[in-house]
Amino acid sequence: MSPDPMTPGSVRSAAALNEQIRALWIRSGGSLSPQERSEYELLVVQWAAAVRLPPLVEQGA
């Protein structure tokens, strides 16, 4: 399982989520256990939401 589970209301970048997805596949050796599959599905849903978010505009820019 991921060392830093998603806390309700927090937002992670698509890049950070993609990195976690890649790390999960590497750790699993390319074959996911049922628990890893659940984690993968959650990460993919979060990644899909993150790529739909508009980019943050820096204040004062």
C-alpha cells in the first residue's frame, strides 16, 4: 500500500500521481495483487481528476 494515502480534501498533482502509479507497477513486477489493483484503480481515478483541473494561477502574476 502507498506510504502516503490520499487524505480527504487534499489534491495531488497529476505528475505526482503518475509517479506513484509507475512505482506501484515497478514494485509489483508487472502483476498486481488484488490489494495493489485496488490501489491502482484509486490512483487512476485521482490522476484522471487531477488532469482535468485547471492549472493554478500564481498570485501576483
